[in-house]
Amino acid sequence: MSEEILINFTPQETRVAVMQQGVVQELHIERTASRGLVGNVYLGRVCRILPGMQSAFIEVGLDRTAFLHVADIWQPRETATERPIEKILHEGQSVLVQVVKDPIGTKGARLSTQVSIAGRMLVHLPQEKHIGISQRIESEAERESLREKINRLVPAEEPGGFIVRTMAENASDEEFATDIAYLRKTWADIREKARTFGPPTLLYQELSLGQRVLRDFVNPDTTRIVIDSRENFQKLTAFAQEYTPAVIPLLEHYIGQRPLFDLHGVEDEIQKALARRVDLKSGGYLIMDQTEAMTTIDVNTGGFVGVRNFDDTIFKTNLEAAVTIARQLRLRNLGGIIIVDFIDMENEEHKRAVLDEFNKALARDHTRLTVNGFTQLGLVEMTRKRTRESLAHVLCQPCPTCGGRGEVKTARTVAYEILRELLREARQFNAREYRILAGPAVVNLFLDEESQALAMLSDFIGKSVSLQSEPSYSPEQYDIVLM
């Protein structure tokens, strides 16, 4: 099935929509202000050693010094005895480190001296000479076949090892060779920067969402990658030329007047993906509740009445629900334990057909999952691996008015919606000035952290924009007045 990837860039965030036959299948959002540090490689300086804790504080150029424990210091496998940290490091020493845990609260980032660089199919371990296979690839024959393939592609005299990722089960020799070349070049660039610059220096930053699209998302079904920013189109083209040349013919720069996500209906899908209720074309609907422990999905017939009998109505509703649920799991990026309460069916053949349809729809999912079938209570239990925050957790916050029983969008999310709405209105109407009426949190954000974003937009549309705080407005409520 052909696939298109749409990339919407603003200075504040990058949004990616994966489309199949004009329908949004996946959404990915990365905000500039909250990019994590995990995976970044630094040349750091040892500033203090704590023998009692067998740890060291390392200056890597962040707000707080980072933390390195002796257990996270890589030592060759042939080293027979473990040495104390004071015998391995000394104050003032330069050390190559990678962030394995982001700073939390008052704690600095946690570091390791064992570097690993993730590619699309492989993870490169430059200090090891070892070929490993993901534990999730369970077939022994498949594991051995993959190990032989990598050993064949990696000359014995070349340093460094590799771990084969789960998604590489059906990868071709060409895909592996491309990944190996990309990873080796990345490691060579890191070493060259380490020789050139002194500590503290950022040597390698985990790829941005736009770059990860080129590395991880593209597959044989991808027909085009549409980018709505000239600057980022040029940056991704340059990245592709150096690391993923095969995707260059797929890159397109969108120059239309209408916003890219509006044109393809993605904005509407984002709003729907935050709703608790999902309507089915048949008239039935789903109720989706996401909690800390699990996600529950309840299927209801609603106003749908089958043409033959009630059993037929239930069966048709469940079949449609099975396909819709599989897509909603990808769209909302729901992970962990998931319980689906299909409408009760007496007919065993109908149960099997619904389960088959559900498994077929889930087969499109790149994320690892397991489906356990119907329980005695008629529920379908499944698990889906958590790879990142769900869409609701990225875009929303617990509602301050309802005591956490529901969710509303964050002030930043509303602010970005306002910026997009302003751009739409400016293209449709020739007003003298625009006035934003919004809640205090949104207005304060525009006066402080997002003042530059508002000024840039005002400059771009050539019209002045004023702010008016409305304490009575709900967190998501706003109006744009044409003056």
C-alpha cells in the first residue's frame, strides 16, 4: 500500500503525518523546547571524583554537571578485574561520554562511556567486536541467519560491533550495507570532532524528528516525503545526500498557499485523536479511556441498525471497529496493556472473523504488539510496546478544572494553534490589525517565551498583532478579532 509522509515545520515544533490512501495512519510531534539529551555524545571533562560513591561528576556543557558511575565505564572484555573509579579517571581528564538518562529535577544527566549509535536496522557499538541480535527476534534460525548476514557484510579486520534491531527481520543486504555505511561515517565524524575540539563539546546529537523520518520511516511503499519549509527541505536534502542518498528522489518542497496539514485533513485528525469518542461510519462508536495502568476501548452500536438482524448489526459494527481501533492505536501512539470490549457475539464464527480482521489491521503497525484473543468475559487483551509519549500526553495536560478526570490542551499547544489560525486569517482577510483574545496562561506565554514567535509571524504577515487577556476564558478558548 503506497505511503506518503508529510512534514510540517515551525521554529517551535516539527510534526510528521504518515498517510496511506489519503488517510492519516501515524502522527509524530517533536518540540524544539523539549528535545531530550539521551543518545547525545559529548567530549567531557572530569571535574570531581567521589571514591566513596564510585562516581564522578563530568562537565559536558549542560546547566548541571553530569553523573558517571563506575558501572557505566566501558572496559575491555578481557579485563579480568574491575578497577575502582579513582584508578580509571583523574580530575581534569577528557572523556568521551554518552547520555543514557535525561536530567530529572535537581539531578544531572546520567552518562556512560560505552557509546552506541542507532541506525535504522542496526545499533553500532564502536568499542565492541560483537554481533548481537535483538531478543525480540525469537526464531533461532532467523537469529543465526541474521548473524551470518552481518558477519558477511562486516569485514573481520574492521573494528566495532553491531546489534540487529527488531525491525531488521526482513531487511535486505542492501539495506544493511546502507545502515553500516551510515553508522561508520557517523562514528568517524564523532572521532574527528573529538580530536579537533577540546572539552566540553557536543560531538553528536541524536537526530531530529525530520532526520529520523529519513532514517527510520522510509520503506519500499513510501512514494514521497513532502516538506513545507524551504530551509528544512534544503537541510534534509543535504542530510540525505550524506547519509541516506536513496531517499533524495522522494523529497518534495510544498509551496502551496494552504497549510500542508489543512490540505490533507491532518489538523482535523489531530483534534479527533484527542477525543474520547470515535465515531464509526456505520453509526456505531468507540469510547477510548487512557489511564496510567492501561487503555480501555469500548465498542457500541450507537444508531446503527443492520438490514437483516441484530446479530448482523453487532458483527458489522465489530468488524468496522477492529480496523478503526488498529488505526487509532497508531495515531494516538497508545502503549502498554490495552483491553478491547467488542460488543458481545454469540456466534463463534463471527468472533473468529472479528479477531482475524483485527490481527490483519494490526499487521500494519511497526511497533511490537501481542494479541491474546477473547477472554472468558469476551474481552480482547493485547499489549503494545511503549516507544514514546502518547499523542494526548504530548499535546495535553491534566485539566485544572476537572481535577484530572479529563484533559485540556496546554497553553503552548493553544498558542501554536493561534499562530496557525492567524496565518490562515491573514491569507483570507485584509485586516488592519489582529487582536488575540485568550486565557491569561496563553497571553502570558505570548508575552514571554513565545514573544519572538508572535513577532516573527506579525512581521511575516505584515500586520500588527495585539493581545487581550480574558480571565473568564477556558484554557483552550480563544478568539481572533479583525480590527
